[in-house]
Amino acid sequence: MAFNRTSLLVSSADGALREITVDPGAATAVICRRDGGLSPAEWQAHIPELAYQQTCH
């Protein structure tokens, strides 16, 4: 296990390394770059009680 300012590195028993982003700003950037933001339909499906907001710019 190792830490830096934005992530945690974890080694599993088979030697594989996994990086887990823990800084909210960095996590948002990674998610937006990898997956894009929620569409209005996805927002409605998961967060129907709140008005839609664009999640990635």
C-alpha cells in the first residue's frame, strides 16, 4: 500500500496493482475523462429528487 496526494496504490496477493483516486477533484476529472457525465436520463434514473445538473464540463 502506498499513498500520494490524490491516490492510494494497493497491491493484491497476485501482485496486481490498483490505483484508487481519493481526491474528489482528481476523481471527478478521472471519471469525466473515462466515462463522461450523466445524461439527463441517467440523472433521472439515479437522482430523480434533484433537478438535472451537468456533471462534466
